[in-house]
Amino acid sequence: MYLVTPSQMREVEAAANQAGIRFDTMMENAGRGLSECILKFAQAHHFQSIVFLCGNGNNAGDCFVAARILQSCLNVKIAMLFGNPKTDLSAEKFAQIRDIPILRDKKEIIRAVQAADFVADGVFGIGFHGQLPDEVREIFEFAKNMPCIAVDIPSGGNGETGEIADGTLPCTQTVTFGAGKIGAQLPPLSHFCGETICVDIGVGTSFFDKYGNLSALTLSEIAAILPKRPPDSHKGTFGRLLCVCGSRNMPGAAVMSATAALRCGVGTLCLASVPSTCDRLSFIAPEAMFLPLEMTEAGTISADAVPDLLAYAKKCSAVLIGCGLGQGENVQRLVHDLLISLDCPIILDADGLNALAGNIEWLHEVHAPIVLTPHPAEMGRLIGISAKEVQNNRKIVVSDFQKRFPNATVVLKGAGTLTASTHGITLNPTGGSGLSKGGSGDVLAGIIASMTAQGVPSAQSAAVGAFLHGYAGDLAAKDLSVTSMLPTDVIRMLPSVFLRIENIASI
């Protein structure tokens, strides 16, 4: 799903209209796509009645088209919050409505909302900024605990910055038109959008080319990317992952990354680590295999173990390096020798990245696909700037780094995680402050490594992994609070995430 700002979307629509794709056609396409999403949602939940909450702009016009299509199969009502439509196109679509109740009185609208199964929020469009009017907030108050489908963007949300007005309606789904809106992928607005579905309005991808290569993944796109699990599959079908992680003083990082990887469907997993860390994982995840290695006096894996690691890696489909590995010259040598010798895809995290800091040119010696997963401080150490400078220029930093090392996919963690590859930059809308705890990065690394080992290309594995990690974090936050949730809780939520995705794939 392409991402654009509201002003860029308006430019795209204007350019398409000038090229012969009429505004009327785009609105009909948007409304038809909206109606299909609403009907699928209604059928999945056995809903019969819907109220369209409409403003007086073109966002309402999309609602009028959808309502006209749906009136034969649902009990439809249209609530006009600001009187008649003010744009010519919206007024034209409003005039085509027949036999649908039009509600104008506030009390009447509130009663209809209370009686409905769900609502569609088409009050304000992507150009909204400022505060919601009191009368809108009052109506939204009655709808805030109901299932709601946002029309292009939740009303009260800023489609460019991600800011929200007080009273913004939390939505179960957001049906966006043509392309996703950048602000809707950024917190706090991203947490009000629910599942995002992008509807084609008949505008070709060429109209978006001039606005760069920023995109986001939707749940339906992720469902299509995840490895299929046919009835005749076996453990070999889903890859073999080698995790070179952990040390005497940091066994937890290895345990979390490995258990997260197992929960994401990899066929077999082997932890290569110091004996005490292998023992720790064996109690928690008996499904794992182990390669106990020689340990240095500092408690880290000895670099002399590289030949054994490379021999094992020959039968693996991906290698994760770095979680809880420790630091020092021995670890640097271990990481370097693995990076330049491995043939299968690599995921480098945590102390693997610390070993790379100051030795960034090693990446030119790596001939296998590699995913780097730095947080802002780690990225700063890799390129010699402060974490604050990274945060102030996240998109530029990650893009420039990837162009410098084109064999690498870079996952710059943080709010609005960015994944940069040769295919462009993916902005992740999931996750929140509950992930701001030690160990979250280890869980993410394990998820990405599991996807990669199962044959998902590195760039997709990284972007999908960030989404799944954040989504599981969002579920954990709802159950446990952002304060009390832990990275291990995120791992425990992964089955719920995959169950939801599998249900989407089966529809």
C-alpha cells in the first residue's frame, strides 16, 4: 500500500482527472470499494443495520455511493451532521439516494446510532485539522464503544502528522482510498484506525511515482506474504534457523529471540551458544535443538567456534546473530568471520550490531542477504552520529544507509519503525510505548529470523516482522497495560496474531 500525504493525494486525483479519469468515476470506485468492505464486515459479524455518519464534503459522497449500493442487503440510515452537501460531486451523489432514511436532528441521530449494529464514520476527510465540533463529539460519544468503519481516515485525525483531536472515534477498520495516508500510520492516530484496507479507485500506480517509495503493509497483504502451510508439509518445509546468540551473563536475550522464532512457525531451530544458555532454553522450549560451544573467560562464545558454526550453517536457511552475544575483541572476531563466510540470509541484531560499529565496511564483504535491526542509538553508533540526530532525520538516515549498502535491509526501530530495502521504505503502524523495554528487540529479531528461515525474502521478512511484533505488542497492551506488559508477553500474544491473520486469509 503506497503512502502519501493528504495534499499529495489531492494532487494525484487532480492529475488523474486531467488524464481522463473523472472525479465522478473515482468517487464511484471509492464508494463501491467501501460498500464491499462494509458488507464483508457485516456478514462476518452477522450485522444487519448501519448508520453512515456524514459531513458535507466529498467524504460524505463516498458514503452516499456505498449506502446506495448496500440498501438492498442492509438496513441503512444516513445521518447528516452539518446539513446538505456543499461540494458539487457530493451533492450529486446525495441526489441519487432513494428510499434511505436521512437523519438530521441530533437526538434522532443518537437514537439511530444506539439502535444500529455498527456505524461508518464519514464526517471529516483526510484534510481535517484542529478540533472536532462539540455536536460531533457528542454523537461520537455514543458511538465510541461500537464497531466502526472509518471512511478514508478516522474523523479527528490529521492525515499528515498523525495527531488526533479530542473525541476522535476509535475505529475497527479504516477503508482508505487510492493509497494510505502517512498520518494514519503514525501514533497516536494509527491506534484509532484498526485494520486498514486500501481500496483501488482506478488511479494507476504511475500517478504516485513522483512522491517517492514510502509504503505500509496491511493485514491482508501480510496474509498473502506469509508462508502457506499445505496439509502435506513437514518440518523441512518451513526452514532451519541457526541462532548464534546468548552468553553466560545474558541468556535471556537468546531465550526470547529463539522462543519468538519458534512461535512464528520455523520448522526447526538450533541455538548455538555457551552451555549454560543452551541449558536455560532447553527448559523453556524443548522443541529447540542445541549446539553448545566453547566459552571464553568472559562468558562469551569463543571465536574459535566459527568452523563448527559454519559447518552447521550449511544446512540452515537463515542465521540470527547477536542477541545477548556480549562484547569485546573475541565477539568482534566471531561476528566478522561469520558475516564474511555465511551463504544463507543473515539477521544481525544487538551485540552483532555493536561488533559492527566502527567496522561498518565489513558490510562490503558480506555476500549473503543481511537484515540489520538497530534502534536509534545503535544506528547512530554505526554511522557516527547521535541518537538524537537519527531521530530527527529517520527517513533520510535509513534511506542513505541502505543506498550505501544495497545488500542490506535496515530496520530502524522506534515509533513508526522504518524498514529500508532496495524496494523502498516501509512504515510500520503497529506497536506502542509498551514495547519500550529491554528484550523487545530480541523478540523482533527472532520473528524476522523465523520469517526469513521459512523462505520469505529478507526485505519482506523485516517489514512483516515489524508489523507482527507491533501487533502482538498492541494485543499485550490491551490485556496487560503498556506499563506492565513485558517482551515475553508479546511472544505469548503471537498465536492470537497468527490466528487473526489466518482467519483473514480464509475469507
